Amino acid sequence: MVIIKLYGGYDIDKLKCIGKGIHGSVYILDSKRCIKIFKKMEFYEKELETLKMVQRDAHFPKLFDWGDKFIVREYIDGIELDKYLRKNPLTTNISLKIIDLYDGIVKAEFSRHDTMLFHIFITQDSTLRMIDTARVMKEAYSCPKLLLKGLKNLGYREDFLNHVKLLRPELYETWGYTF
Ligand SMILES: Nc1ncnc2c1ncn2[C@@H]1O[C@H](COP(=O)(O)OP(=O)(O)O)[C@@H](O)[C@H]1O
Ligand SMILES: [Mg+2]
């Protein structure tokens, strides 16, 4: 018996897998779109709801289509920020872009003002995009501890905090009580 896995008309057996995470697998559809198939309804709903909240902010992928545990969203052609920072320095400009993304997260009213470095993609034109929003409502806090931990592992925690102090002293003060 041949079982064809169709998700809203998309036959994933014919598509190239570009990533697997804890919640699902992602397949490329074309140069602009990819499809994420979720294992659990709960995370499908969480990701759909949070992606809808940020459709007016270019830091996040565009939403094209969704259905039974799948979401078609914008394919981001770039590399993970942790990989990038292993070969390139953390400049003030990159820190500024991380802060811009942080501001986008706060503005979106996500409750967790944070993300992992590998969920941030840097594109050819040095734009930062956050690809995975499934867990942004799971906890509530403002100091981006996961982000700071990722930067610490790369030896950039102090540099980044110095940039924040310089660029956004009031933000540094707020975070200062928790890091
Ligand atoms: N929009 C996207 N553009 C490019 N690559 C993506 C995109 N979404 C996911 N990926 C790739 O697929 C992997 C798994 O996707 P992700 O959304 O993080 O799944 P999970 O929620 O299961 O962790 C990512 O780490 C990334 O490498
Ligand atoms: Mg992920």
C-alpha cells in the first residue's frame, strides 16, 4: 500500500528537508517558501498564533498558508547567527541589529523577550530574521538569558553588553538587575 502524505496539497515526500527541530520538520517549497510539519497540535497552534502577531514586522517570516498541523512560511536564505559569529566578529552594527530584533519581540507582545542564537538567521544583506516563534509565550521574562548565554559561549557576552550599554543605556539598566 502506498501512503501519500499530503499536507494541504503539498506532497512532502517530493520535497527536500531543510531542518528538523523538536517540534517538527521543515521542507523547502521554492526560493521564497517552506513548509513546517508539526508533530503536535499544541505547537502548531502556538506557532501559527505567534506568527500572525508579527506579520507587520520584517524580522519574522511571512505567513503564506496553514492547515492540519502544517504552516507554509517564508523561507529565509541565510545562516544561523551562532555559526556566523564563529567566523565573523560581533560588530556594533550586528549588536544594534540584535537589539532591533529584541525590540520587535517586545513590540509583538511576546511574553518571553528572548530567543536562541540559532533561531536568528543572518541574510546576505546582513538582515536579522527570527525563524522559530513556537515558544515565545511559554515563559515570561525580559532579560534575554538564552541569547546572552549563546553569546557567552562564543566569547561575545561582554562585548555585546558593552554595545548595549553604549547604544541603549536604559535597556542595559533594566537587564542589569537580572544578568
Ligand atoms: N523559514 C525558514 N527558513 C529557513 N530555514 C528554516 C526556516 N524554518 C526552519 N528552518 C530550518 O529548519 C530547522 C527547524 O525549524 P524550527 O522552526 O526551528 O523547528 P522546531 O520548532 O521543531 O525547532 C531550523 O533550525 C532551520 O535550520
Ligand atoms: Mg527550532
